[in-house]
Amino acid sequence: MFILYHLLATLILIFFFPIFYLFKNKGRFQERLGLDLPNLGESRAGRLWIHALSVGEVLSAIPLVEALKNRYPSREIVLSVKTATGLEVARKKLKDKVDYLLPMPLDLWWSVRRMIKNINPIIFILVETDIWPGLISSLKRSGVKTILVNGRVSPHTGKSYVRWRFLIKKVLGLLELFLMQTELDKYRILTGGLSPDKVRVTGNIKFDRTWRPLKDTERNRWLKLFNLKNGLIWVAGSTHHPEEKVIFNVFGQLLKSFPELSLIIGPREANRFDEVYNLARDLGFMVIRKTELLAAPTATARHEWAGDQKYNVFILNTLGELGQVYGLADVAFVGGSLAPTGGHNLLEPASFSVPVLFGPHTFNFTTMSQLMIKCGGAKMVSDESELLHVMVELLGQKSKREQIGKRAKEFVEQNQGTLDRVMEILEPYIEMFKVPPKLFR
């Protein structure tokens, strides 16, 4: 089956090669073929290879990378990332914590073989998702065990597992262990035909990130940059089309009752920064990009005034900073939830004691969103009308914002401990190799 898979993948690449080569970034194209891999050389203690698909998985990997580095300082850590935006975030967040940061190539037999040979890992740790048959089968043949950590399965993927069970079972069977976030994720992965003894529920390691409070100096730096002083701040993060239109409509209505309210909005996809900026401008808001604020040499140049009105919409068109900007918020909205995308990380605003709002489409975080609502740390809004109603309620009642924010923070703290369970499971797989890889490969 895997020989056929590699053959089909190769034929598809050959067919589309001229298009990719002519119209895509050539440097990125070489990366995806595994042609630009640096020579890592030999590792005396063996390398731990961690893979993350994109931004969300990179953020999930942070506490795991830190824990592995602390416990096994002599082991080199290699982090591979699939997407360009994920790589950029990884460079900002983990460049000093991993020994090598590499782009993951396409799942082609020669690409993954080059990657495996170059890294020469003692274990492959897959964060959350992104299971590729070619890579996993090549690792299996090389004697490298693959363990899925912080696993989650969306409803769509779960249905695919049922529909294609006869194929999925062979691929999933190549992995050593599946450490899932919730019982629901466990149930969904088992529909792929896995043996139950390969699946364990360990929780979500995102809870175990080092949730550093926003220092006064940092807060003042951000507020000075945005020229925000005493007004209320609404942060809408990881938004998707068409959520921005809904948010801007609500924001326009809110300004009637809260004229000093400001909106900081961070689209999830970097290629939509200008689109969202243009939408806000066309709707009549005083809008500016964060990078434009940084480029201006003086506060006067950064903050042009039009009559008595200043900028009230800020486009966070940079990567890796949303997690800190949430700390400025009086209320936060987490996107990908009014649009049927599945939602994004709810813990970042919650860690700052900020009340969290999200839409009904949180199937990537079903258990987390339900528990946050249950504990009183978050509210689900079904549409634009309900979002407006809840925002008016929260902006008008500081005590209520503080109460919900306090419960959100408690929810984060009370659910920590997953990382210890994961590390305990990983330990024997890492400790079994006491000699350089070249002696047993």
C-alpha cells in the first residue's frame, strides 16, 4: 500500500512541477522537496525530533520543548514545521530552545528519506495532528518510534476515519502511541481501527505553557505604541473571513455607547492583513497597521488626528505577538468560531484574566470550550446580534468583566499537569537509547 502511495505522490509532483516551479517561491519550493537541508552531522547523545504542522501546533509544542530540553540537556532537539507562518512563529518563540529548526518537506519518498537520514532521530514526536503515511512508514522501517502527543481529532477527520477505516487503520497502526487531549478525541481516533491499548488520554499540554503576566513596562510600551490611555480595549484574535465584517459591524454599534473603545484585531492568516485593513477603512473606521506605527519615528507622526478622532482600529499584522496583546484587553474574542473553522486557542486571553468570547464553531476545542463556559470563564455567542448584546453587557460592567476573567484564569491553572504525564510516558522511549544513533542504526 505504501509503495503505491509513494508512486502516486511522485506522479502528482511530476505533473504539477512546472506550475509550482514557475509560480511559487523557488526557495520555498526547494524546502518542500527537502533539497536545502543543512548538514546536521552526528549527535553523540541522539536527537529528539518534534514536528508541528503550523502556528497552533508550534504554540502547543512550546512547553514540551522546554521540558525535554530541561530533562535531557545533552540530547539535541530538532523541530520541523510544515507551514511558512508556523516556521516564522517558531523562529520567534523557540529559536533559543531548539538546536535545529527545519521546514518539513512534502511527503515524498526521497524527501522524507533525506530528512530522516540527516536528522537520525531516536524518536519522532508528532504534535496534535499532521499524520503523513510516507513519513511515518519510513520512520517505522528505520526503527524510529512515532508518538502522537496532544492528539486531537476534528469531527470531519473522525468521519473520514470511519469512511476510510480499511486504509486509515494501516497508517495509524504504524504509530507507537497516541496521547490524546480528551476522551472525545480518543473515541474519534479509535474509529480508525486502532487497538485501544495504543491510546491514552493525557490532557492538553497547552495548559502547561509558562503563562507569564504582562509586566507594567510591557503594557505601557504597547499602550504608548497604540496611543491608548484610559479607554476600553477589545482584542479580536485569530479571525477568519467573514468574521471581521461581523466584528466591525458590532464595533461600529459599540462606539455609540462607548466612544473611547478601541479594537485590536489580529487576522489568523498573514495574507489577509491588507484585506482586513481595507475592509475597516472602507467601513469608515480610523484604522492603522501595527507595522505602520513601528515605522513612524515619533509619536506625533504615528498618531495623526482627524478632527477630534484618533485611530480606533489597529490591525495586528505581525506574527507571534497576539498572545501578549491579549493582555491589554478588557474583553477578548477568539476567532475561527463564528466562521466554521473550528476555533483557536482560548487559553491565551484566559491566562491574563480576560473574559473570553467565541462563536459556536469550536469543534477543535469542544471539551475546552464547554468547560470554560461551565466554569463561568467564557461566553459563547451565536451570531452578530448576540455578540453585540454580550459586549454591551461586559463593557458596561467592570465587576462582571473581572469576575469572568478571574474564573477564566482559574480554569487555566486548575487544568495544568498534562505535561508531567506526557513526560513520564516519553521517558522510557528516550532513555532506552544510551549510545550514539550510529551504533544502533
